[in-house]
Amino acid sequence: MSSATTTPDRRPDTTTDTRTAPRSPIAALLGKPEVGALIGAIAICVLFLSVAPAFRGLANVGTILYQSSAIGIMAVPVALLMIGGEFDLSAGVAVTSSALAASMLAWEFNFNVWVGILLALAISLAVGFANGWLLYRTRLPSFLVTLGTYFVLQGANLAVPRLIDDNVTSPKIDDMAGFDSAHAVFASSHTFFKSDSFEGITINISVLFWVLLTVVAAVVLTRTRAGNWIFAAGGDAEAARASGVPVVRTKIGLFLFVGFAAWLLGMHTLLNFATVQSNQGVGNEFIYIIAAVVGGCLLTGGFGSVIGASIGALIYGMTNLGITYAGWNVDWLKTFLGIMLVLATLINMWVRRQAERR
């Protein structure tokens, strides 16, 4: 006697497939790269509010934002570049190079200040393009390529002013044609909420530049195809190239953006003080990188947030002035930044692991 056999249903049980399960709000929140920086910013703010009475004054808000903008303007493009898998160690001195170029060209050739500004823009973009092109042609790590650019620019910043005027400070250009209008565009300030009993909050236009760069970069990174290219190029350049991503063009574009931001901050620095020191900006490239890492960018590329980088710049601004307002020894600032970098990296790792577990 034969008996019929039945074949059990071997279809996978999709009810337990966590790959398609919706993420919880907590997991979604922890998955954002800027969460660690936001936690750090709140902690720093609470710390200095409790120990530094001057930090609580509303009038000092503008000063804190100004200090932050001087870092944030460069931290945003540096963060984008790091997400794209590259570094730019020449970013700090490139700011000074741009300011010196505008000043020296306008002064020596008796140009209108605006002509010097436009020529400086061309030079800054050329430096950014050269970094990206050399990276592509030599296949060297961006660390080495931009380190070479760093030394070239630092040497030129010192040698050219000495060669022309035997000085390490650019000539003052505040009496030259075009200075007043250029100052209004790049270095003006506006006071808000001023009254008989309150001196108001003075906001420098550099804060506006910082916010605009952050918004534009965030939209490009998260809402456009170019943003997908940046993540892909930083995550796995070879796989991205095989998928049709223009990796070379993307990375050169990121270096150009760094050059543009260096020009923007350089013009603000020059027109705010009408002169610039040849040795300014040395070491600032590490502060930009710290702000980006604190903001959630990975050193290996492919992950990060420009909003987080801006929060990292805000942390630097609060720390820089908070230490002064608290009456602490400012010599400890760099030590504090080093500790903050390590802690931020650990927090970012923990946040990512928690998100992955959930």
C-alpha cells in the first residue's frame, strides 16, 4: 500500500526578517552622524553656563558665533572632503594664501580691491584643482599630496611678502579704492535687539556665510545625486567607479569647494583687519578636521555629516571663549581639544553600534 507524501512549505518566514522591519525612532536618531556632536555641544554649554558667569550673557552670543564661524566656514567643506574619503592638510594656510594674494596684488599693482579679490579667488580655486588633479595623476594618498601643498603655501606666504616688502605682514589696504564696499560684503556686522537697557547681539556676516554653507552642503549631501556620489566615492572608490560614479570629478569638485571656502574666509580675515600676517592659519587644518570628526565624520570616509561638522565648530567656539570666561589657563585649550577629539570618536563609535544593534 502506498501513501502520499507531502512536501513541507520551505518558503522563508518573512515575519522574522529584520532586514525589512521598520527602524524604531531611537534607532533612526542614533543612526544620524551628528547625534554625538549634539550631545557634546549640550554638555559643553551646560558646563560653561555653570562655571562662567560671563558665558551666560546674551551679548556674548554673537562673539561665540563669530569664533565658531571662523572654524565652521572651513569645517563644512573639509567634512565633505572627508566623507568623500580624502583629507586636505593645506586648508589652514590656504586661507592665509588667499588673503595675502588679494592684498599684495591690489597693493603692488594699484588695483581696485575687488580686482585683487577676484584674482585671489582664481588662485584659491587653482590650488584646490591642483590638489585634486595631483591626487588623480599620482595615485598618492591625499595626506601626502596636500601635505606637500601645505609646505609650498606656507613657504610662499613667508617668502613672497619678504621678497616684495621685506615684511611678514601685508600692507594695509583700508584706504584703497573698493575697500569699503568689499568690507560691507565680507566683514560687516549688524546689531540686533539693541535697547536702552541692552547693548544688543552683534552678528558678523561671517556667521551668515557659515550658516549658508552648512545648509547648501547639507542639501547637496542628502538630497542630490552628487551627495550619493560623495558617499560612494568615500566608501569604496573602486566599487563606485564600477557603478558609474564619476569618482575623479567628484573628488576634484570637493577640493575646489575647499578652495572656495578658503577664499571666502581669507577675504573675511583680510577685510576685517585690512591686513594679514604671513604665519596665520598654521595648524588650523587640524582644528577643521577635529570639528569634522567630532561632528561624526569617519577618518576612513563614506560616513559623516556637515551639520555635525558645524556643531563641532560651535563646540570649538564655546570651548575657546568658555575657558577664557571661566578664568582658566588658556594654555590648556589644545589639551582640551585633544581630549574632546578622542571622546567624540568614542561616542560616535558607541552611537553607531547602538544604532546597528537596534
